[in-house]
Amino acid sequence: MRTAGVRTPLSQRVVERAALRMSRPPERPATDANTATGTTPTTPTNAATAPTTTRARAGTGPRTTRPGHTRRSFLARGAVVGSALAVAPARYLLRPGTAYAAVTDVCGPDATCLPGGFTVFCCTINNGVNKCPPGSIPGGWWRAGTGSSWCCGADRYYVDCQAACPPGCPCDSGNFCPGCQSCTGGCYSGPSCDQRNVCQVRFRYGQCNQQIGCTGNVLCRMVTCTPPWQIAGLNCASGPDKTDTRTAEHSAPCLQQASWSGGAFPITADFVQASPAVAQAPGSARVDLFARGGDQQIHWTTNAFGGWSAMRSLGAPPVGCIGSPSAVSWGPGNLNLFVWGGDNRLWQRFSSDGGQSWAGWFKPVGDDGTLASVPAVCSWGPGRVDVFVIGTNGFVYHRWYDNGWNTSGWEFRGAPPATLQYSALTATAWAPGRVDVFATAGNSLWQSFYAGGWSGWIQPDNSSTTPLVSAPSSASWGPGHLAVFGRGTDGGLHWTNWYRNYWSGWQRVGIPSDVFTGNPAAGAAGCQQLNVFARGNAGHIREYVYSG
């Protein structure tokens, strides 16, 4: 029996509210691990039950509130409804609220093109690249104020990309060249909720490229959580400091994709025989990477010492291991390595000193349970580890370590309505008391989460738009954020992002020629910082880095 029925795919917030009415917390089971099913305790066994200065706009004067319902306001509202249907159809049609709310969750406020409005993001018109497009230069910057959720509460900065003036183009008295600038003013009307102005705002702050005295209008703006004067190539001074706090929550869908870089090979040897695993302590730039080699042993490398270390063998359980390893770190110095043993039991090694020494292989829960998958592991804080496995009956089971393993055995966690695939799950904890478990079933992404109670298995918004041919991998850089990765039918690495109560939809990471095998592995170094690894067809491990 499953713990909960299947839900129609709704927005995450609707489901989270429903979750609070569902099964009890996992920390301290009152009686047994199967209370919510109404059955006797069920554990994985061989009997098939297993597991400041306001930014002015040139020529417009102060922004004013638009009165009444004019024809312009009616058309603007119609445009917002269209954007809501294009960007967040499920959320707009199935959840109480306004079209404006559906759009602003993604693009933030002021996302429409209006006289005196704000300028489009560069990535929206520059093929997804968060940089000044060809034919423009950084002209100045402003601070969006502290406390932006996009920078996890830190300062956020915008850089205006001014249209260039061709040689011989005359400048007016304001040092602009409107008659011959390199762009044409208008409104962006493409497939994005970022429907802001393009090359219409005649204004320049002037802290960047001060040697260029004449420019065109602001073509677009790039955004960064790093002070512009610290970014090579922008040629910006550190002042004067200008601020417009109204822009702190502006965004565009393309910004998530624009922040990926990499393709490096931390493991260049071709001996890797299974998908990698990542352990990354919350808020730490240290990454520990594990993989099973052709010798059937687990190998380990780390970037803790400035560059990737030589691969070191950690051996294998005496019964051998199946599939890929799993790893988690609950804090500095702590490393926990788990495998699916050749005897279908859970096996573990751990280090308490950053890998300088390791405990031997042992079975942390003894012979309890018969596994039919690689374990998925996560931690929400020191002394806590959650382990999820698929049992021989095709259902998901859960055990946890909270300064000691739970004594009630494997907790039944049900399964999606479709058959689970690829003998693996993934689990992530973004804060104490929050756990998200993801699986591939029917080549689609499925999710179950704990937030004061367990939800049933649901499909995140847009989860079926990219069929998956791998198990997922997940990571979180902090409360309210989830990143999920999977391999698509094109062999490429794809990801979807839950942030600010919105699933971004699947996007590809890397270039079209980057193809992989097996399952990806992901970790988070801190705010807007992700690392994801995938195994190439030649056995090499490739790394991509997200820096928002």
C-alpha cells in the first residue's frame, strides 16, 4: 500500500500546503515506520518488501503611478496575461492569483515595456549570454540594494550596456548619438516574460569606459552579484555609487542558463565504470568526487588543496559493490560514503578529518533490508544523514541517522504511479526539517518531500517537457532552492531549477557536442554556486560550474 495518492501536477506551493496535512515527521517515529499506510511495519527483506540615489530615466522624469483603466493599461494587462500563460501556464490556470503574480515570480516587477520603463536583460536578446552584446559597451552600473533574494541577501548590481556610436557619428549636447547608434529602439516581444525596453532609455551613469565620451541609448543590462569594478573586462570604476532598490527582484528566465561555464575534466582517466558521486559541505567550495573504477573499487579525488588531487582508492566492501557510490558531507571534515553492496545490503565508509584517514567498510544498519538500488543520501546538518533506497518490490524506503540510526527499521515512502527507473534516486536537504527526494519514472521527473510531513509523489511543473534517460541528481544552495539534473534523450545534461516558488523548466547545460552516459552528480558550494559532474562516453568525468 502506498502512503498517499497521486496528485495532479500543481504548483509547488499548493503541494507544500497539502503536505502539511500528510504523514508524520521522520525524526522520531511515534510507533513504527509505516503508520501512515495503515499496515504493520514493513522493512526491506528478501520477501520482496525491500527498500540612496534613485535611478532616473533620461527624458522621462520621475516614475508615476498609472491612473485608472486606460486603453494602454488594458492592453498592458492583456500582455501580462499572455506572458503568464506562456511562462507559467499551470500556475496561472490552476492556482488562485493574478497573471501579474505568475509573471513576477519569474521576471520580477516592471517586466512590461512602457514609456519610462526599465531595460531588457542582455541574456534575453543576446542568445542567453549575460554580457554586453556586440555593438555595445558597459557604460555604467548601479546597485540594486542589499537583500536581493537573487544574491541570497547580498548586494546585486546591474551594468548598463550602451549602444556604440560608429566612427564619424555626431554626438548631441548630452553626449548621445541617437541618429546613428548601433541599435533601434523598441519593445522586446519574444518568448520571454522579460518584455522590457530595448535601446529606448537615453541615460548613462558613466562609471564604466569613461574614455568613451559618446554612446547611444541603453541597449540592455547585465546583472551580477560581484561588484562590477572587480570584474575584468568591464573597465568600471568603483564610484560614484548609485542605487535603485526597486530593481532588486528584477529577473529573466535566461539568467539561470546564462550562468553556466566549464566542461573541464577533473578525472581524465578512462577507467571510470559508473556514474560519479559528489560530497560537498554546505557553504564550502570544497568538492569531493567519488567513482567506481574498472577494478571495481571506489576511487576518490578532492579539490581541497587547490586543484584536483590524484585519484586514491578507497577499496570496496568484501562482498563488492553494485552501481555507483553515494556520498554526503554534513560539515567541514566530515565525509560519508555509501554503496549498494554485492550482498544487497547498505555499506558505508566515513572520514572525520577530511579524508586523511578512513574507517573501514561496515554495514551501518546490519543486515536489515534488501536493496534494489544505489542509495540516495543527504544531510540537513551536523550529525544527520538521510538514506533512501528502492526495495525489491519497487517502492522507496527511508532510514536516517540522527547521532544514531533510527531503531524502527526502513520507513515506507511509496512510489510514483509509473515504474521507477535506473535503480537510483536522489535526495537533498535545503534546511533542517526539509528533505526532497527525486526519481525518474516513466522517463519523467517525480518528487516527494518532507516539510513537517511527507507529501505524496508529484510531478514538478514542466517536468515532462524533457524526457529523462537517467536517474536525477539534485543539490540546493540554501532555503527555497532546488536544482535537479538529468540526462536527456539527446545524451546531453539538462537541469531544472526551483527558486522563488517557481520551476524554471528544463534547460541544457554545455554545448550540443557534450554527451554523457549514466547519471549526473551535483553539489552546491554556496549562494548561486553549483557544481555538476557527468561521465562521458570515454569514461572521463566532466565538470560544469554555475555562478549566478
